[in-house]
Amino acid sequence: MDKVLYPSAANELPAPVAPAAPVASPTPAASPAPEPSAKEDAENAAHDKALEAQRKADEAERKKQEALQAKARQENCQRARAAQASLQSGGLVTYVNEKGERGIMTEERRQADLQRAQKIVKDNCK
């Protein structure tokens, strides 16, 4: 009897591969861009709406923050003007120290507080 030998996996030759077809480089003018599908159009429209909604929300938040800052500046302005008027009045000004004791403000402290109040008025009262 004749023995039939089968090739083992190690002795098998790889299957022949067909050579790749040459790829021509398309020029931009020669091949127009593919038209987006209706699904892509819908996705783009939904994305645009989401971006627009986010932009509007950001704008509303920015305006809200600006309004809060304007209100704070106005309140600072009013307090600084009141302090400035009090310090410029020429009368004795009392204060409460860290221990809770009342004292009379010295002229040096009055001038320092007056300059600080004037700076606050300048910065906040526009």
C-alpha cells in the first residue's frame, strides 16, 4: 500500500495574494465631495441646535453675572460715599476695636480711611 502524506501546517505555503490595484490620486476638482445623507443632515441640524442652545445659556449666565457685579459695585459705591462724607465732615469719628471697645479715630487713621474710601468711590462709582 502506498502511504499518502499530508502536508503539515508548518510546511504549507501561504495562499497567493493578488497584487493590489494601483490607486490613482484624485484631484480636488475631479472628484466632487459626496453629498451628506438625510441622516447626517438631521444629525448636523441637531448638533447645531444643541450648540446654539449652549451658546444662549452661556450668554444668559454671563449677563446674570454682569448684573450681579454691577449691583455689588453700586452697593460698594453707596457705602464708600457715605463713609467718605462721614470722614470729611470734620467731626469726631468713633469706631469699635477688636476688643469691642469704642475709640475716637486719630487724624492719621481718618486720612487713611478717607483715601481708601476715595479709591473705592473712584473704582465703583462710574
